[in-house]
Amino acid sequence: MKHEVKITALLLAMFFVTQLIGLAVIGAYAPKTVSKTLENGTVVQEVQNVTIPYGMEPPQMEPRIGFVNIVVSLVIAIIIFFLLMKIQASTLIRAWFTFVSLVTIAIALNGLMMYVLPGKLSLELIALALAIPLTIYKIFKRNIIIHNLTELLIYPGLAVIFVPILNVWAIIVLLFIISIYDMYAVWKSKFMVGLAKYQIQNLKIFTGFFVPYLTKDQALKLKKTKGKTKNMKMKVSLAILGGGDVAFPLIFAGVLLRASGLIPALIIVLFSTLALMGLFIYSQKGKFYPAMPFLTVGCLIGWLVTLLL
């Protein structure tokens, strides 16, 4: 096992909770069927769409077109980020992260509050008012607890934007493409490894879950110093899980939620979590692994299970 049991359990818990929050947020923005009584007394069923706030509502398009747009957008984003890294444009990258974090946190908070305060027109403003200090604290104060708590909201807010323009087959193909890229970028080009290091060392932020910790031997060594740590240097271990590894399984579960209902979506969440747990158990210390191939297998097994039920 790459990390200690409690650290592994914490990463798994954050992944699982994010998936559940994501399903709740996606469900909040899903079209609602309501009964409407006409003047002649006839009751009809009417579908009402729920608009994603802050101008983030995706345009109406076929899943095939939506799939192509997402792939093209991902390629462009990767190229832009690579170029910004090369020219050391840290301020611009941090501004990019700030904007994305602010909008997605606000979208997620707005969706969650819709369950508690339905029909309140001011929810968008309330959500934005809450998201602003959370984003500032996340990006500029760099508190590890705030960082991980806000990550629980960012990926649900992000998934909501992509779920409406995909169907099951489109997201399956997308998962395969992302998995192939992930394997190449981790094992061959090492781009994802360099990206993670650049974010942590240069930007002092990370797109994903981030848990620094001391090993048992380090903790014992620290305890023996009896608080005399002024000139002591110690390399801290890091347990990380990239944001894409959280977002794409959630998007798949969200597509199933809108297409087939809550139970199939929860099955996807269960199997993706089990797949991630398997990766954590069999991974080795000091090595980097692409998580998406394992998560894709977990999602597909979960999807096959839903077809059998």
C-alpha cells in the first residue's frame, strides 16, 4: 500500500463524499416534471428546466457535438496550461484557478441550498457571497482543511456543466480517451507528474485532494525531539488525488442519474470507489499511477451491473 491505512481511508472518504454531493447538486439542476392545471380543468405534466447560474448554462446540443466540444476544450486547456507553465506565468494560472474555484463552489452551494430554500431568488447571491471567502482562503491562505473542503464542492459544480450535454455512450468514449491520455501523461511523458509538482512547489495550490502527513517513523522521530525542532528538517509525505480522477467518474454517475435514476448512479459511485480503493491497496510507495484507467474499469463494471438489474 502506497500510503498508511488512515490516509488511504481519508482519500477514499473524500472521493466518495464528493460523488454523493455531486449527485445531489446534479439532481438539483436536473429538469423537473410538475403538474399544471389548465383552464378547462385538465391536468398536464410539464417539464421545467433549472438554469445553472452565473452564465454557466451549457447550450442545447446533441451529445455527439457535446462530446467533441469537451474533447477539444480539454486539449486546448492542456496546451494553454503547458505554455503558461513554460513561461512561468504563475499569476495568470492562479487567477485562472481562482475564477474556476469561485464559480464552481458557488454553483454547488446554490444547488445544495435549493433543497433547503426552494424558490428563493436570492440563493445565487447568497451562494456567491459564501464562495468568495472560501475561494480567497483556498487560493491565498492555503489552509489544508479549507483546500480539501472546497474540493468537495468544486467537482460537483464542474460536473453540473458537462452532464447535460452528454449521454451514456459519449461519456464512456470520453472515459476511454482520458484513460489513455492519463497513462501516457503519467508513465510516458511524465507531464502529469510534472504538473502536480509545479502546482505544489510553484503555485502553492493543487487541483485535487491533498494530504501531507508524517510516516510512523517520522512521527516517532519528531516525538523524540521533545519539541526541539528549530533546526530540524524533515521531508513530509504527500497523498494526492487529481481533480480529473474525481470529476470524470462523477460526470459518468451524473449522466446515469439523469438517464436512469438514483440507484444506477449510486452503483457507479460504489464501483468507482472500490476501483480507487484497489489502486490504493496495490500501489507501491514512491511510484506514480494513472488513476483514470482503474476508475474507468470500475465505472464500466458498475454500468454493466446496472444493466443486469
